Amino acid sequence: MQAPAISLKDDRLPWWLLGAGVLALLLPSALQLSKTLWDEEAYAHGPIVLAILAWVVYKIRPPSIVGVTLLSKAIGFVLLVGGLGMYIVGRSQNLPVIDLTAFLPILVGAVLMLGGKAALRVYWFPLLFMVFLIPLPGFLLDMMTLPLKEKVSVLAESLLYQAGLPIGRSGVMLTIGQYQLMVADACSGLNSMFSLSAMGILYLYLMGHKRPLRNVILVLLILPIAFMANLIRVMFLILLTYYFGDEAGQGFLHGFAGMFLFVIALSLLFAIDNLLGRFSLFANPKGAA
């Protein structure tokens, strides 16, 4: 869908001005993050999420600004001021979690002030998708990473042992043959869970399924699929090291395995969606887009 032309007499002009203002606030944060957090594997998806957000917002036709209630404007003003306060604190204290989180109340408040609840219904997806742009606090990241590492280690050791391989485990340290391998934070699967969740939710938004149950099932399957894909990746790297040596397990194939399994996991989600669509309970009603 081609974006409509904007003139000074067009009531869509305020939305473009809002976009310019948000861009002015976001650009310094994005430039800083590109040199810090986004340079780390855990947050490498940040620029991709930002690009997707820009594309989705560009494709949405801005709603009318006529008929906004006083209550919507008041609530929007409070959120906007509060969000700007959070942004100032986050930027001045170099706290990216607060900095990026501030854009949620800023945008929700501005959207409410300009277009009311109707505008929120139009922009619900980009506002929701912004969550994937916000880095998790370090303590929360650690709380989620450790149990995932332990679970991956236990399952990888159990499955490979049942397959007859000489493997043992102590915590997250795996011993196979003459090699010792530690399941690192990057192998917990948390990164792939974030990435697959973002891509899966974007996929569901673009597909626009009319059956809520179909969407719920697919959302619930995203994390198990990501976890299983990561488990297969870890087992593949263990086998690669066992049969071909440590250099093979830590070389090019180490990074390639992650990308390949991510594509497989995403393809599996698409395949399940296609399978669900073959049943009348989950198929879109006739005539629906």
C-alpha cells in the first residue's frame, strides 16, 4: 500500500510531525546503542526490530484527529509528560532500559492526544512490537538465562547418552570423549526466543488471521519451538566437536548453526500455521482477507 501524499491542509500532517519528533528523540539513543548493547549477541536483533517498526508505521494510514475526547487528551498528556521525564532520566544517566521504555508512554500518550482510543486501535501493533526493542535488565536476564542453560545441558546430556555417546555432565559443563564443553549464556536459547517471538508475532500480524484460537496456538508454540531449535543446535555442536575436534565446533559452523536453526524454527512455525489452516476450526472465514 502506497503512503498517501501529505499537505498542510491534511489532518494527517500532525502524525508526520509526531513521527519527526519521535525520530529526533530516538536517533541519539539508537546511535549510542549501536556502539554498545546492539553490538552484543543478546541484543543484536535491536536494529532489525527498529527497521520493522519504521516499515509498519509507514504502511499504516494515519487516522483522523477529529472528535478526540477531553479525557483521552488528559490521559495522553499525563503519559506524554511522564514518558518524557523517563527519557530525560534514561539519557542523562545512561540507562538504556529506562531510555527505551520511555518511548512507550511517550507514544501512547501522543497517540491518545492526537487520535484518541480509535488511534490506539490503529497503532496497537507497533506499540506492542516496541517491547522487543527494550533491553531486559541485567538481573532479569540472569534469572532467565541460568535455568535455560541448565535445562539445555540436562536434555543434551540425556539424549546423547541414550544414543550411546560417552558424555557426562557437571552443572552446565559437558564432557564428551576428551573434550569439555560449557553451555555458555549464548547457548541458553534466550536470544533465539526473543528473535523468534518477534518474527512470529510480526508474521501473525501480517497474516491477519480471523480465528483467535489459531493465533493463540501459534503464539504458545513460539517459545517451545525456539527452545527445541536451540537444543538441537547445542547437540549438533557437541557432536561436531566430538567427531571433528574443538576447532570445528568453535569455528564457522558454530555461528552458522544458530542462523540455520533459526530459519528452520521459523519455517516450522509457518508450516504449523499452514496445517492449522486446513481445518475448518482454524481457517479464516470465507471472504476474509
